[in-house]
Amino acid sequence: MTSDAIISIRNLSKTYENGHQALKSVELDVQRGEILALLGPNGAGKTTLISTICGLVRPSTGTITVDGFDTIKQFRKTREIIGLVPQELTLSVFDKVRDTVAFSRGLFGKPPAPAYIDKLLDDLSLHDKKDAMLMTLSGGMKRRVLIAKALSHEPSILFLDEPTAGVDVELRKDMWKLVDGLRQSGVTIILTTHYIEEAEEIADRVGVINNGELLLVEEKRTLMQKLGKKRLMVELAESVTTIPASLQKYGLSLEMDGRTLVYTYRAGEGKPTGITRLLSDISESGLHLQDVKTTESSLEDIFVDLVRSPEHQ
């Protein structure tokens, strides 16, 4: 366990009774106060990993400690530290919003805190619905209630499992505003998401999981520098049907319009990009340049490349 890790996972595996191995030898330290985004396709193991850390699924092998406490031997203590917002809308339909949030707080042995509950409802735009029955709420509003329940006992770690899947843009904005406020107050946040642009915007580190394996965990900026690619788009003055033989060594591709050559290269590795030589060779091949522009990989591009890579299948 690193000195400032609030969650430490060692050799974590989970095989279900039907033989499906949902997690394979996962090793992970989550740093205190960080936002970690876990990305992966459906069935990759994201929810199993979160459920195991929260003590809802028992691991087949390995250990997990939360703030120094073992999640199996000291389950009650670790569960007090954690707030979980599950994917499913699991709410009792006849309860009222404020009552169900306050009741969740009591389940963790916390004394009543009406002012805190009211502020929580305000932050999640639920104040005007506080006396409404849960059965009358929209899916987006129910999602807000789940978040309020998860935060009711003031946890120091918050898990958000696909929190914005199928919800409106307004809730998404409220969610990330709340997440930012929690981070500033020192709460550690682990989220799984299909909205990679959200991870790109708010996460400190990004983990990619596929087929139960944690492929990597990197600082977002480092990840994009190491695995990101740049593309040079060379627009020609006239269309061509084939790339001249003298340019084959550059591995260029020709767009459908016949007028755009695409050169892919990695930046920031201390190696020459080859662009100057390429542009010179294009001119010498008899082609006429009209425009040149570059684009960079997004986090989504990197994620797709990782999960499609044969070595990670």
C-alpha cells in the first residue's frame, strides 16, 4: 500500500460458480482525494470490481483494504467510509425523498443532521421534491435520490457506477458540479462511465479494464502523452487515386475524397516526427500541397485502441 492510498487492492480475482472469471489478478492503489475513472466495455468487470471493494461481492482470491481496514474482516468499518451509487434504480416507491435520504444516514449510525440533508437535496436540485413520493419521480430524479442516499452518511469515498447512463444533460452538469465540490472537500471518487469525454474532463487518473483485467492505470495527461497519436492531414490541390511509390515508407492513408493524405505519428517521445522530410518528399513526388493541419487522439481513441489490441484480448 502506497503512503497515501485510501484503497489498496492486491491479487484480486473473482470467479463465479458458473466458471466465469470476472476479475483476474487486479492490483490497484487509489490515492486519497483523487478522482479515478474506470473505463471498459459492458461485461469488462467494472461493476464486479466496485461491488467487491464495497463488500457486496466476496473475492475468490486477494485482499482489499479501505483506509487501512480489511473489507472482509472489518466490513462494517469499511462500509461506513464508502458511499455507493449503483447503476440500478433501487428505491422503495412509497417513501418520500427526504425521509429515504435521512433514513439512509441513520442506517450508518449517524445522528440526525437536518441542515446537512437539506443542503444535499439543494445541491442535487431535489429541494422542491423533498416531500414527493419516490414513485412520482422521473428516472433522472430517482438517480439524484440515489446519489443523495450514498452521500447521506458523509462518506470519505464515493463510488459512482455509470451514474449518468440514460440521464439528462442537466443532471449530468449537476452531478459533475457536485463531484467537483466533493473532491475539493477531500472525498475520493471512483466512477465508471461510458461517457469517455466526462472522464477526460474530470478524472485525475484513468483505469482501463477489459475481460476482467486491469490493462493500465495512468494519470490522464501521461496516458494521452504515452498512448496518444497525432495525425497530419495533408490536403492536395488535386485528387489522386493512389499514393506514389516514393511515399510508401511513410505508411500514409488516402481519404475517400482522394485529396487528403493522412500521416499518423507519436509526439512527445523525443524522436523526430518525420514531418519535414514527408512534406519535402510529397512535393518531390509531383503532388501539390494545398493545406496542412494536425489532430490529436482523444481519450476515446486511446481506449478503443487498447480494448481492440490483440495483446489485450
